[in-house]
Amino acid sequence: MTKSELRSLYSQEMLVEAMIEPSLSSDGWIVEFRHARGGLVPLTDGNGVEQCFGDIDMATENALDVGFHQVRIVDM
């Protein structure tokens, strides 16, 4: 989902957690959100492609932009 779609879900209290984890397909970090009904929702661009950030700070900034005040970092 795009950042604006995720902000809408956050304002409806449908997202319960923001997480950052290493990307499995490239060298970088992805941002995912835990949905209140279960499952994970990734941050994507307008074409539905999962966004991958080159450093953890950029990934964190994008997670916080959705509305969360803290982000869990999952290091595999």
C-alpha cells in the first residue's frame, strides 16, 4: 500500500505496529505494518512495488511518516 493509503488505515486504527526488516530480494530495508485483523501490509509505490530503502534511517523515516511514534526493527 502507498503511504497515503497506510495513513488512512492508521487514522482508522487499523494498523497496530510498524516494522523494518532486511529485504530478502535486495540489499536494503523494507517497511511493513501489522494490520489489526492480522497479517502484514508492506509499503509500496504507486505501482504496487514494495519499496526498499538503502539505509535503516530512511526506512524508519518512512514508517514514522505514516503516523507511528516508534518502529520495531527486525534484524534477521
